[in-house]
Amino acid sequence: MWHNLDTRLRAALLIAAIALGTFWRLDGVSDAFFYGDEYHSLAAAQLPYSEIVRVFDDRGSHVPLPLLQRFFTGLFGTSVFSYRMVGIVPGILALLVFYPVARRLVGDAPARIATLAMAASPLLVFYSRFARSYSLVVLLGLLLVMLMPRVLSSGERVSRLALPAALIAGAIPWIHLCGIGLVGGIGLAALVRAWQIRRSPRGLGLPLAIFGGAALLTLVLYLPVLDPLRDYIGKVPEEEQARPLGVLGIADLLAGGRVAGMVLLAALPIAAILLFARKHPAALWLSGAAFGPVLTLAAMRPHGMEYAYARYLLPALPFMLMMVAWLLVEALRSNRRTAGAAEWPAVILGAALVAANFMTGPLSPRIHDDGPYSATYISMKELPAFDRPFPGTPAFYKTLAEQEAAVRIIVAPARAHRTLLLYRNYYMQHGKRTVLGRLGSEERILDGPYIDLDGIRPGEENGADYLILHMNVAWEANDYWKFVYEDAWPGHEVAGDGGFMTRHDRRNPPGLELKERTAVIAAEIRDRLGPPIFEDDYIRVWDIRPSARG
């Protein structure tokens, strides 16, 4: 009877972890506005397949990203969800395969704890909802580590899994260069393990063939874009010349919290030492997959700050979670006689620690809901200075906040970076359903939470109640940035957050082009809808409900 109950509890815990992880990866993703790097591959994703394979842009949008976006949008249309399926599909698949891989490597109890941590990881959740290819690298890394021990255990015969392993290892760096360290670490682990098995140079032939073939495949895949790839590697974007201010911020992002980050930094080397000291069969695989990307990043020191370095280490994170979970279980095993009895206390303690970290992290319900602005980097790391209400908030937004009725607004113009954080600040004050109005830029190819302003007509159903046009949003965003950095942040600094704030700091004098375009749009809207019902230095507001005008 106890065995049946134990089995059901284990299954329930695993199902709950996967269900919650899937929910967090899907919740609101169709309504979240595109942000930052998500825009970089949109233009390439509109090209024919034959042209996409020859495009490697100056922002590092590797070829497979627009290829897959072209594939998904061809099947499901040009919705925000379709463009993000390149992250969503492998993100959920990685969650599904994680437990079997972890169980094979570290055992049942650590695997369940690590699965909970995998499901609730803010960084893994974020990049499973983001239109980039990092979660695909995570998935393939898990599959490669699952395959390689079986390949090397095949004895004299060449395993049927050798070819799939080589294909996966060759594809990973093509999908994203951050996978080089992962493949290199796993390849080194494979060589050492092959030597341990055969104790002969002959035993190295199979892993050398697999990873040599993988390297050749990667080179062949990159041949059509070698020149732009060289330009990208040699170019240091002006805004990314800085480097991380320290490892604490990177660990904070990886672990989903400041305390958890410090625990991660301390626990990983201890876990690695114990794994090797106890001659654990997974010591090589876990250490290679976890530390290969770290050592590669430390050696190469690419441009970028904490956010960039954390996402470059994302493929290593699942294996780091396995190691820490294994260490926790081992710490509760006082001796071999009580090893079995220690598993449930370890799982309960691990679940409690994951829950505590979750409740104090950026995904916690206690954090202000940023609704359709959940794709900004603040969803990975809470920065309170950006949450303080902007004193320059237009009065109309404050009026909206006082309305209890369900209201939907169109905010324009739609912009990718600083402006979205400005709109986010307003949203956190009024909380009304929001879509963005397009002025004819890249958002025109996106379906979802975007509306064409030239389609709004008086007396018709326009999909919203009010249109809010920001007349000089670049200057407005600049004013908000000054408030954040000169008023909200000073005196309220949080240790270790300096790198995140530095990365967000964009207080450059804006140009006039957008202001002039917006003025033209405002005149056209006035001709169609009449005078605005509200105007100030920042915005013009039109009532676009069908009842507003006959």
C-alpha cells in the first residue's frame, strides 16, 4: 500500500512540475508585445528559404532562427505566438525530456527536485517565451547528454545512436554560437569516458569521429554565411562594449534570485568535487555540460553584460540544477542505511526551497503584474526603480486607473526598447487591457496585440475604447529615464544590480524623425475622428467607441 502511495505521490509531483512549467511558459505569451532582440530576425523571416540560409545579421540572429520562424509562420500565420514558437516548442519539450535525462544521470529524487527547479526557472521560462533560439540549444544539449553514454556503452559495435549524436552536436553551434562550449564540454567528457572504458587509444576513435564529424557539419552549415559571421565576431556594437560588473549578477539571473545565485556559485564546485570523489558515473557528463560553457565564456569574453552572459550560459543551466539537486540529496543521506529514507525529506526540502525562491523571484504573484509587457528583461530580474510611478505620467492614464469598467486602449507608437518600458510603467498604474498602434514599422508584419492606426474609423467597432497617441515619445522616454536614474535609483540601490541598471541606461538625445512622423499621423487621425478628448504636452486621446460618434 505504501509503495502504491509513494508511486502516486512521485507521479503527482512530476506532473505538477511539468504542468506548472508549461503554464508559465504559455500564459499570456500571445498577448505580450515583442521586445528588444525579438525584432532582429523579423525581416529575415519574411524571405524565401533559399535567401534565409545566406543571412547572418549584425545582431547575431543565427540562420536557424529565421528559418524556423518562416516555417512556423507559414503553418500558423504571422502571429506573435507563431514567431515565438521557435522558443515555445523546444522550451516545453525540454521540460518534458528533462526528468528522464536527469533520472538517468543523478537518480530519481534529485531528478524530481531539479525538474521542479527547471519548471520554475525565470531564465528558462523567459527564453521559452522569447523569439530567440536559446531554448532549442537547451533541448538539444539534453538530448546529446542522454545519447552519449549509450553510444559509448555499445562495446565493439558502432552504436546506431552515433549518427544522431553527431548530427545534434553539429547542429547546436549552428543554432547559436553559445552552444560551442556545451558541445566542447560534452565532447571532452566523451573522450575521457571512452579512455576509461577501453584504456586504449583505439577507444577514442568513436568519440573523435562523432565530434570531428560534428565540427565538419557545423562548418558546412556556416559556409553560406562565413563572411557576415566573421564581421559579426569581429564587430563590437557600441552599446555592448561593456562587460559584466561581476559574477554575482550572472548567477542571480541563472538561479532566479540573489540568495539562490550565491548558493549556486558555492554549490556547483562542491557538487563537482563530490561527484568525482565518489566516482559517480555521471560526473564527467554533468561537469562537461555545466562547466564547458562557463570556461568557454571566460576564455572568449564576448561583448555583452550580465543579461548576455546569462543567456550564453543557459544551455548549462539544466545540468547545474541537476548537480545542485544531487548535492542536496547527498547532504541528507547521513549513511547508506538511511539513504532510501532520506529521499522524501530531500524532495520535500528541495520543493520548499524552489517554492521559496519562486515566491521571492520575478515570476512570483507578489510582483506587480506587467501584463502584455512581460517580454521585457525586467521579467527576468526585478528592478524596483523601473516600477516606481513616473511623476510625469499624463493625467489621462491616472483617470483610466480610477475607472472600474473594463476598458481597452490602443497606445501608439509601438516601439521596441525604451518606449516599451515607459508604456509598462503607465500600464502598472492604470492596469487596463492594452494593444499597440502601428505606424508602419516592423510591427506591421505581426498579428496579435497590434492594430493599424489607419484602420480606425468613427462609429465603428475598432477593437478598443480609446486611442492614445504619444506625440514625442522619444523625448518622453528620455524624461522617464532621467527620473529612473536620477531620482528612483539613487538612494535605493541594491547590491549587485548595478550591471542590470547600466545595461538599461539609454539617455541619449532622441532625434526628430519619429516626432515628425507622429505629427503627420495625428493630423490624419484628427481628420478622421475629429478633435481629441484629451491632450497635454505628451499625448492626444481619442474616444473610438462606436457610440462616441455617429
